[in-house]
Amino acid sequence: MRSSDMAVIGKVFLLTVSFLVGGMTASFAVSLQGTASVNVTSDTAATAKNMAFDEARRQILNDKLRQYADADAVRDAINKAGADELANLIQSSSIDGEQTSDTTYSASVSMTIDINAARTWLTQHEIQNWLPTDDVGDTFVVNVTMKDKLMDWSELNRVTRNRDIILDVVSLNANTAQLKLPKSKRTDFTIAIRGAGWRYADQDGDLRIWK
């Protein structure tokens, strides 16, 4: 095949990848607000209300977080977590259609999940997730582990270049690298590498990625 043909194919490929990743970015709008209808009976109305809120909280957390993380791992972690632990993940809540009796509580409960608390909680439970960060300004460190240095490093540069992300290389060794990136590019970076099959995890504000 002639070099000119190869150049055309390469340009078409890059445009296709850019289009796909760009489309993913446009559709990656995070919705962490949910509603659950609960109806619980217990020995007292107060106990039933507490149980109902815990049930609603678990349902909403599972329904929403599973969209941005490993669904099975999210479900298992929520099932094992205590009520107080999960309550810390909720930013706000509201009630509609509340009805009570001596032993029963029912309502439609709406809750908004705290994205930062949720991201931290998922990371602490070693659950891979792609919740974006709203951090702007300053920089964060990316620690890279590669299986095939030549292939993986080439791919990483390609997918980030398509997102207009410039990799500031701190170090590059056998199968590892350390990068420094603007925090304002963190969301674009994670979307780009996830689309290329890279895995990642938060490390106290920095990022670890691997193949």
C-alpha cells in the first residue's frame, strides 16, 4: 500500500475515534437524583420511617451509582454498608405523599447523591468508577502502568491528543510512567482512556491507570 493511502486511512481513523469519543463526552451527563416509593410496617411509626428512609436510600444509591461503576460491586457494597455510612453519601432529600399510621410509614422519597462523597466511597471500596470531577485549576498526577510499553504509550498519546490534552511527562521507565495534567482536564482524560479500554482508580486526588 502506498504511503499516501496509509496517510488517508490514518486521518479517517483519527477522525472516527475523535467523533466517537466526542459523542461520548456530549452524552456523559451525570444524574445523581432519584426517587423511590416506600411502604414499611414495623412496631412503631418512627421505626417504620427510619427503615423506609434506609430502604429508599439503598434503592436510589444502587440505581444511580451502578450507571457510573461496576454494577455488581456497587450492589454488594451497598448491601454490606450500614445506614449511617450510606447516609453520608446523600446531599439532600425531600418527601412527597407522606402517610403514617401507628405502625406504618409510606412516602415518595427523593434524594440527591453527593458526587464527591460517592466518588470517595467507591474508591475506598476499590470499585472502579467513572464519576467525573469538577476540580478546576492546579494539576494532578497520573501514575501509568503498561503491559506493552510501545503499543500502550502510543495509544495513550493518541486518545489524549484527540481530546486536546497535552501529557506533561514527569518520568517514563520500563512499563511505567508518571504524568502531570491540569485538573480541568481530568474528566476529558478519564473519558478518553476509558473509551480505549484503560482502567483507573483515584489515589487521594491523583489517578492510577493501567491496562
